[in-house]
Amino acid sequence: RNDKRRPWPLRCNMSPATASLFAWLALLVGTPGVLSGQIEPVNPPPWPEQLRVRAVTTSPQGALSVDTIYYDWPGNRNIIRIQSQGNASDLYDLELGTGQEYYYTPATSSCTPMTFPVGILRPDWLANATYLDSTTVQGVPCDIWGKAKMLDVELDRAAPGRISEWFIRYFASVEDGTPLRWIFFDGRQQDIVEFTPGATLPEEAWEV
């Protein structure tokens, strides 16, 4: 690609990296699951084709980060900026619908590519989610949905120590379906502080 379009020079290493939770989710929602026969509330609405999500993430060990996600379905891509507490350098995770994924740190011009051939989440990835319960998040009444029930033995092996049978539990506003929180199988929790449909990045920001 034309280096003049890149916001920073990068040096790519071929060392392995762990696939992001969103990449794993894209894999799991494409496989058959166990569906509830008694879903009373309406499923959360599809995601907008382009959006920005900003979330405060708490790891299972209690570490904090601020994660900003740009989701671009027409562009067949999404990017996650991870600003970890106590870490001066931001980490970016670029996921492409082609199955390519890049973890890169602009401050050090380092990049780790990998292949995860499931692409990105579809806007309707919450279709056929299973209703679990209701609760209140940030003072807002929410429905809780489970997606991608983990029954396969190989998935159990890939996720030791998981605290839930659901890969993700999705907390959505009863009123309009806006997500306010999601919790992954291992206890990693993301509290949503911004969900902006239509937001996107300039084209050069997607260059690696």
C-alpha cells in the first residue's frame, strides 16, 4: 500500500497472537446453538451497519481499560483501540472480513498479523439469542440475552476456567435495545458508555 496514506510506519512480526473475543464470537454465532422455546421479549435490534462503541472493560483479574470499537459492515472490517490502565502505549486490533487480523502498537511501530478465517460479526448476530433474565444496569431496566452456548468439548478445552455456559451475555435496554453491558464467558465485562450509530473513521485510519 502507499506509505503516504499510513498514519504511522509499522513493522510486522509473524509471531502468533491470541484471537480477540470478538473474532471468537464471530465464529461461534455462525454455529448451531441451543435456542429457548420461551422467548417472550423481542430480540435486541440488529446493529447499525456502522457504529462506534466505547466501553470500560474489566478483565477477570480486575485490570481496567477503555476500549473504543469502530464497526464497519459495508467496509467488511472493525477496529478496536485498547487503552489499558498503566500502559502508555495503545494497542489496536484490526479485524477484516477476509479473516486477517492485526494487533499493532503505533508507538513502537510493531504489528502482529494472524489469520482467523471467520470474518467479522454480522449486524444481525443477535438473531435467535436466548432470553435469560432481566435486571437494571446504570439505572436502566435491561433484558439479558445469551448468545453462543458453549456445549462442545473442544470449546471447553479452549476456554478453561469459564464462568458461564454462554460465550456472551448481552444486556440491552428494555426500551430501545441499546446495549449497556456485555459479559464474556471468562468474566470479562464491558460497560458501554457510548453507542453511536453511523460513526466511522477516515479511510487512512484503517491502514496498517
